[in-house]
Amino acid sequence: MRAVYSCLLLVIYNNHLTFPIQATNCPNGYLKATDGRCHDEDECTGAFVQTLCGSNTDCHNTEGSYYCTCKAGYLNPGKQRNITDGRGCEDEDECNGTSAQTLCGSNTDCHNTEGSFYCTCEAGYFHPSKQCNFTDGRGCEDLINLLPNSSSFADIDSFAEFSSTSLFNLRNESSTEFFKLISNFLEVMENYTIAAARNLHHQQKAKFSSNNLEIVMQAIRNSTIPNDNRSNLSTTNNSLNIGWESVAGNESFDVAAVVLISYKHLGSLMGTNLLEGSENESKLELISEVVTAAVTNTGRSHLLEPVTLIFSNKRTDKKAKCVFWNSSAFRWSTQGCQLVEFNATHTVCNCMHLTSFAVLMALDVIEGNDAHNLHLITLVGVIVSLVCLAMSVLTFTLCRALKSIRTTIHTHLCISLFLAELLFIVGIDKTEYRTLCAVFAGFLHYFFLACFSWMLLEGVQLYLMLVKVFNAKSLRPTYMYLFGYGCPLITVGISAAVFSQGYGTNEYCWLDLKSGFIWAFLAPVCVIILVNGGFFIITVLKLAEKFSSINPDMGQLKKIRVFTFTAVAQLCLLGCTWIFGILHFQKETIVMAYIFTVINSMQGMFIFILHCLLNKQVRDEYANFFHRFYRLKKDSKYSEFSTSSTQGPRSIHETGM
């Protein structure tokens, strides 16, 4: 029996050696294959890899396990390199910390993005690749070192476009360094365009035009001067006439060349208020394109004969100035340039040197006695206006006999105009405080619109009283308040949201005229004037019709006629004020300044006269008030006399005298 048992164990042992035992369970990280063995499970190929690692990760399989790493630009919250907790990775802010300087280089700004970053140059610097966004870490160079790649038209234009964009981004008209960059840009343009002109054949002309500039050039060779002895170069808006002796100089030459460059947008950067030697003229405007005239003659700063430049004018005035850009002083100057002719379309200048030129227009500047007189008129007029408006509000509020829908309208019209006039005198010239100036402009916009809104309500009320339902008073106060104050608020809110930069200018705390933003005020005012005009015309026609009827209510009709007259006069007053106001703000002249100042500062007095002094009912109320006041004062004196008279005998009795 023992022998049989031993043989059975031997068979089992031998079978174990020759046949594998089938696996029943595999450890974690392994899967049972068809042959029954456990093989490594690739967790990174399954549908649950996103769950295992989390977002923004890469999965890596290992024997019996796996691990996850963050994608480039992302970090694990636990700051671990290999992760298996499934929390994923978050965006890494490469620009936060000291690494930003290493990533981008010097004179740069770092900008973080989702999973990445990019760099830009600081204002006044450029990247060697001339790309706006980069990540190569090379940093940026000073803009003054920027040069075209070659003297070809394409490279010159590319240089001009890149430089103009950089200068517009850097724009700072109070910085000498900024104007130094402009001077350097003009000098580089001269040098490279002259280099391009040297490649022309004898008497050959070449032209180039782009969105930024126009270039026209001509050359002569082998000391051969053409018979006409002059070169005429023209761009779309400007032209140059110069003698070839001035181009070549006195010496013999292999090539002599002349170039005319017209810059289409550069003028807005070149500080028109920096006219050398004219510090008292605080207002100047560039009315032409900036042009550069360059020649091969090295003595171009003192020419033997003048060159003639003809500019197309963007606008006209009586005080045009021919100027050149002084690249050492970084200012416009009139030295060596003379105005020959000026008309509605062109300006002709003669200059004894060559550089960059333009035409400046000196606007009429109000100063001296005129400035003092205008300030005094404004101050006195607005104070009188404010007093009259305050008296009007008190009259409409306290006189019970005047209680009506029209009186309510007049009250809120006067309140709106009072606040507008107060803000006008306090804040119209606070341009040194940019934010405060914009706030003043916004409130002025609101309150002046409110004035016109209440005037429109008056026109509607007159229409309802006479035309719709005779003697009707159907305007409800709630609706009037919503319209009178709500519509201006909506208009100002939309205007500020669309173009907030339009509030406040360098000259006034009012709406910007150059950008067309003034139409945020003019458009609703024009609509209100037209609608009100329509109401008044209908009202007048109906009045005439009712006066001619068989049984007219003469008393009521005469009252409405007076109401209509005062409303029309009031509309004309405010409308004319802003007609002259727009002319004044657009083109500040002495005449317009005086007219606008007088009418604007006296609006309150005119309204007080129209609605109070010319109203018999109000005059009667004033008479009753002064009569009661006089009687009260008289009674008070009589009371004092009576008191003293009674006290006299009593004192005698009391003293025994």
C-alpha cells in the first residue's frame, strides 16, 4: 500500500514538472491571456486612461503598472513629476515668476495662454525676426536700431509699416525720446531711398505706392544735366520742383538722384504743437501730408536756389505755415521756408534746404483781452442764469395757482438746465484731469439731453391739449419722469459703452468732434427739434382753425396761443444755442466764441422771462407776495410801536414817575 502511494506522488510530481498549472487570478496590472498565463496590462490603451490620469496628461505604461505625466505647459497640483492619482494637470503660468525673463529675453512682456505662452516687445523695441509674437527667448532691441533688410521698395515699405505701427503703439507727444525715434525713422528712409535711386538709369523715374507711403525718384548719370535743368516729382497729393544743380552739387558725379516720399499717416504722430519759436501759439494743426525730399548732394542744408514744394490741403485757414522737421531739436520750424501761395486746395512753399516738410495751420487762438472778456461774460452770465433758474423752480413749486402738467415740465426743465449750467462753468475746462473730465462730459451730455427731452414733453402736452382732446391733460407724471430722465440715461449709457473715449478732449470736457462722437448728442437733439417742430406746426394750424370757428373758447385758445409762443421761443433758444455751440467747438473764432458765450450763459434768464415775467398769472402771484410782505413788514413795525407805547406808561407807573 505504501508503494502504491509513493508511485502516485511520483506521477503527480512528474506531471507538475511537465505541465503548467492553470492560473486562476492575476495580480493587479496583469491580465490572463488565452494560454492561461498572466501578461502585463497596458492601462494607457484602454477607454479609462482619461479617468486614470486626468486632463492635460500623457499616460506611460510600465511592467505591471503605469504612471502619468503633465503635458508641456501644465503642472500637477501636487507638483509631482509622475502621478497616478487621476487629478490631472492645470495650466502652468510660465509668465509668473523669474522664469519669464529667461523665456522671453530682455525688453519683453510675457503673456500666458492655456498650456503655453508667448512674448511681445515692450513699446519702443522690436524683435530681430520683426514678428509681433515670439517664444525664442532672444529678447528685443531698441527701435532706433531697426533698419530695412535692403534698399528694395518691398523692404523699405515693410520697414516703414513696421516702424509706423511701433511708433503708434509707443505714441507719447510729451517725450523727447519718442520724437528722436521719429527723426531716426525719417533719416533711415532718406538713406535707403537714395540708395535705391542710385540704381536708376539716366533720367529714369521710378514710383512706388502702398497703404503707408508713396515714393517717386529720379536719377541722372555721368555729370550730364538735362536741358530743362529741373526735376519735377509728384505723388498723389504733393509735388517737388528742384534744380539739378541742387541735386548734384557743384562737383562732377557718377550718379545724382532725388527722392520725394509722401507719408500718409505719419503726420498725426509729429506733435503739431511743437512749432519752434512759437510757444505762444498753443493751437496748430497739420493740414498736409508729411513729405521727405532727399538728394545725393551732401550740402543739401544750404542750397543755392530754393526748391518748390506744393501740398494738397486737408482744410484751409488764413494762417498756413510752411515748416520743416528739425531733426536735432525734434520740432517743426519755419526757418528757411517761406509761404508763396495758399488757397482752398493747395499750399506752395519755397525752402532753402532739404529734409522733411509739412504745412501747419495756426488756428485762431483766443487770448489776451478777448480771453478775459469771455471768461467774465461766462462767469457773470452763468451766475445770473443760475439765479434765474433757481427763482423759476421756486416759483413753479410754491405758487399753487400754477399747478399743472406744464408747470411740472417747466420745473424739471429748469432743474436739468440748472445742473447743466453749473457743471458747464465748473468743469468744461478741467482737461488736465482726464477721468474727471470724462465724467463732467458725460453728465453734461446727460443733463443737456434731459433739457431737450422735457421740451419734447411740452410739445406733446400742447398737442394733447389742443389737437387730440381739447383741454386734455393726459400726460401722467410717472411716464413723464421715465421719459424725461430715462431716455437721456439710456442714450448716455449706450454711448459710453460703445465709445467711452469720446468723452473729454484735449480742449474741452465735452464730446469728441473729430471722431464724430458728437452725434451721440446731435442726433437725438435733431430728432427732438424736428418732432417738436411738427407738433408746433400742427398746434398753430389747429389754433387758427379754432379761432375761425363759430363758437370759439377765446379764453382757453388765447392761453394755448401764449403757451405755444413761449414753447417755440424756448425751443429756438436752446436750438440756436447749440448751433452756435457746435460751430464754436469745431472752429474756435472770436465771433463764435462771443455769440455762444452770451447765449449759453443767459439761457436761464431767458427762460425766467418767458415763463415767469411774461406770465400774467405769475406776475399777479409776485404782486400778491410783495403786497403781503409789505403789509407784514408794516404790521410788524406797528406792533413794535404799540408795544413800546404800552410799555412806556407801565414803566412810569411802576417807577412812580
